[in-house]
Amino acid sequence: MAMSSAAGLSISPIADDSIYDTDHPTYAHIALLVDIGFLGMKTLESMSDDTATPSHLLELEKARSNMVTKIVHLGMKKRALLELGVMRERLIKAAMKLWDEQDLEARDRHHNQKPQIKEAIASSSSAESLKRQYQHLFMFPLPTAVSRSLASSGKSSPLSSTSSSADCIPTFMLLVLALFNNAVRCWTDVRNGALAYLLHEMTTQQDSAYEWCKNLVMIQGPSVARQFDIMFRLLFIAAGRAVERNPLREGQRHAFSLRMLGVKYFAAFQVYGAIKDKDKDQCRNSSNNIWEKIMRIGVEHDRSTRDGQSKEDIYTIATAYKNAFEFVRDMSTVDHSDASYQKWHSHFEYLVNKYPPRMSGSEDHRTADPKPNVTVATPITVFSEPHISSHYWR
């Protein structure tokens, strides 16, 4: 689309997209309307001075977030990524006011060397270059007050010192999570899903969506636990795209890592979402769903890699199982006598017995846990393979 103008103002073109293609016949008209919409946002921003209240800043970003969500659904995902970068910068300024942390922007710049928002993607189209350019959209610096509340396991509230600002914090956190969600939606379709496999690395950075989801639940309660479920579903969609673009072993491995990461959010949703009912049966059913989901993912990956399966393939699943167990155990009590847990446990034993790991001393893992329903010793406590990392569950 050629350069356009409205009311004598120059509007940057957003067509000629080197990452996304669209054959929509009215794309140029939609693009122009989108340009005008964001130009209106820029005008509103220019009318706000440094004395603008956090509430006013967040109202503007709510409007921007809604517009970004709309253009994501329209398929204009390159433009959405650029606008998410603008939104992120504006939210950092709002966070500096909310928590009175003037060094927040400097800390973000130090930990996250990102390019300028208007830098052209065409400068380099390699996967690594695109990841470097947009990985900052998948993390957001936690203010010190929020980090402290996480460290104290919810004993303190991540609210600011003034009550007027405190009222804005849940809205702020929801906007940060909306930024994460839209970034994942966009990246899943970059080059028709060819780069979806990079999402695992990009979404497991410091100060990721999980930390922000957990903080939101801390101050708002289980009613907002659905934020975990949203990210879980987005990661599963991304996993499907990864294996669709690369159905071979490497693609299956990338899909498995994304699904196991997604289950982290699923487990948190099940646990934190069940708390609101304060019903032991509900919590137990939630735990059942977690083990069923983890086992389903493991069995599917085991089958998809069965041809030419190696010791490394088995250890990949077993290590993911071990890390999943430890994550769930740290959140809630594990009922070892539960049927769904025992099924998962049996599959874990089956995997470990296929290629017994190297043990410390002469202890044998088969004698350490002779029965699936043993509640003290399990394969998890003795499974040890030093060269296998916890890459699939962070």
C-alpha cells in the first residue's frame, strides 16, 4: 500500500509485509483504518503530560490492547507485534508511577537489550534475528514490591503504597497478561507457524507470564485463575503449529516441550481455580485431571517417536515427568493412592525400566519402589540422569 495521508498527516504503510501475507481483497482499506485508529491513540498520548495519573495511562492502554486484539483476529500480526512493543513501553512508564520505582525502565533496558520499535524487520529475516527483536514482548519486569510478595509466598500484597494507585494494580496486571497472550498469538503464526518452536525459549524468560498470573491470583483470588488456562490453550495451539510445520522427530520434540510447558499453566489453573470452592473433592478431581493430562502428552510423544526411538527420547519424557511431579507437589498435596496418579506412575515406571538410569551407589530403582501406590519412595526420588536437563519444564 502506498503512503497514505489523513487530515494532512503522514501515515506509515503497513502493507508489503515480509513476514505475513494476506490475500484479503480489502486489506488495504482495513490497513488504512487501523493506521487512523492508532494515529488517534498517538494523539491522545500527546495530550497527556507527565502529570497524568496511572488510571488515565491505563485507560489509554486498555484501548490500545483492545485494538491490538482486533487486528490480531484480522491477521495483521506483524503490525500487532509492533504495537505490542509500544504498549509495553507505555506500561513500563505506568508501572514506574504505580510502584514509584524510577529505575524500572533502566533495569528493563539492562536485562533486555531490545531494538527500537520502528526498526525495520527487513534488516535481517533470520529466525534468530526475529527472536532477538521480539523476545522482550514475552517478559515484563516485576517491580520490587511484586518480587518480594512472590518470595514471601503471598504473605504480603504486591500493592503500591497509595490506595488510589492500588485500585489500578489488578487492571495493570491484566494488561500485562493481555500483552503476553497477544504476543503468543502473533508469534504462533509468524511465517505460517515455522517459528512456533521458539516460543518455549521466549516464554520461559525471567518475569514471564506465569509470575504475573500468580501475582494476579494472589491479589484477586481464584476468580482470575482463568488467566492460567488462557496461556495453557495458546501454548497447545502453538505446539500443534510446530509439529504441523515439522512432523519429523525434531518437530515432535518441540511440540512436546510446548505442551509440557502448557501443562504447567493447566496445573496452576486446576489448583488455584479449585481453591475458591474450598471443596476437597473438587481439589482432588482437579489433581486427577492434571495427571491424566500429563500422561496423555507423554504417551502421545512416546508413540510419535517410537520408530527409531533412542535412550535420549525416553529420558526426555521421564525427565519431563519428574519435573512435572515436583512442580505439582510444590503447589498441592499429591494423593499417591489416586487411580489417575497410579496410572501416570505406572507409565513413568515403564519408561524408567526401558532404559534404567545410572544410579548413585548400588541402589536399584526397581527395589526402591516395587508398587505404584507406595507413598514414600517413587521413581521420582531416585531417577537421576545428569546429562538430562529440566528444559521441558521451567
